[in-house]
Amino acid sequence: MIPDRNRMEESLELAKDYQAAFEYNDFFNPVVLDDKKMIEDLIAFYCKQPHDRTNDTMHGAFLDVTVHSEDSLIRKASEHRIRQSMDIAQEMGLRGVVFHTGRLYGFRDKKYLENWLKVNEEFFREILRKYPNQQIYMENMFDEAPDVLARLAKRLQDEPRFGVCLDYAHAAITDILEEEWVETLAPYILHMHINDNDKRNDLHHEIGTGQIDWRTFDRQMRQFGVKASVLIEMGDLGRQRCSMEYLERNNLYPFADKN
């Protein structure tokens, strides 16, 4: 769940009720990343909370981050933002960091894709070596299909701390069936983001209030053997609780094995 630092006691209570870890969403904002004092204050605030951070994750920088850019200035800025994210995760003792693919939507030029694969593989191998205590999860943002992300994950399958963060809601708004996304990426999924939508727009609605079929989602998790941590990706504590209650009440992943 995403903690609300303005309602931290309630966030801690909800996390305790569901034995939930946190995924911090404060640190992907460039305004925050440009302010060393703000970063230090946020880290200090979270580190003083009575909460075990060893299973926590954070969303790394992603806005305009393209480490595969052929523009050297953009590439350097992107690499800097990712290292900033990893430094924060390391200082907080977090389990892992989520990054986006940063691909141009729908651009299937062979040279572009091969460069994306080569650069991302080399860069994230270096990052994994530098940060030996953190995992890295590459998320499908508005990728049109799962194949390219799967190719990167396959290249890095010798690195057990690198995996896919499947955003099921993002997958649901593509022209590719969700089942194909799950089947293609299942061997590499270490983390997931879920929320509901109308299957046209990325709305981050409460689970069970949109058009996504969560019983089908549960079947796919079982069928393809997905064993991953799951973020209920919405900021409002009330909607977080209702989403968890919906999944638990209906015996759906990731609560299925607890009942």
C-alpha cells in the first residue's frame, strides 16, 4: 500500500491490519529530487516510523527518464535520476525500486528496440552490482505489448534481483488480452501493481468498481504460477481498505492463499 504521510497513524494501522508493506510514492517527483533537504526530511520522517521497511518498495524516478536516449544530456540526466532513486532506497533499507520501461509507445523500429534492450541490460546490470541489497522491478507503463519487456527480463534472468513489475491495470487498457500479458511475463514477475479502470483509461479506481474482471485475474495468477508482491496502487486510505476487503472477501489473489 502507499502510505499517506499526512495520515501516517492511519496508514500504519491499515498496514498492521493487513500485514502490508509500503511502497513510497514521494521520491519519483523531480521537484523532490531537485531538493536535497526535502529528500533528507522525507527519509528521516519515514525512518522514524514504527514500521519494518525491509519488505518495503518505492517508485523510482520515471518522468522523462530514458537511459537508452541517444542524446547524451538526456541519457546522463536519466542515469542520475535512477541512481538518486537507488541511493534513497539504499539509505532507507528498502527491498526494491520500481522503474518504467521509458519506451516510445508503439514504436517498433528494430534498431530502436535493439538499442533499448542493449542499453537497459548493460545499465541495470551495473546498477545491480552497485546496489547489492536492492531489487529492481521494470514496470510496463503504456507499453503496447509485453514482448519487449519479456526480452529484457530474459536477458537478465541470471540476475535474481531483476524482474518485472506487471501493472495489470496498464495491461488492461491495451489491445492485448490481459492473459497474454500474464502468460508472457509470468516467469519474470517479482512485483505487481493493481487498481481498477474502465479498460480504456488509467484511472486508479478502487478494486471491484471498474471493468476489470478480478476473478479472471485470480485464475491467471494461479494458472501461470505468479508468486509476487502486490501493490494496491491508489493513494486514498479508504479506497485502499475497501480494495483489500474486496479481494479478501472474494478469496482473490493475493489473499487467496490466506483463507
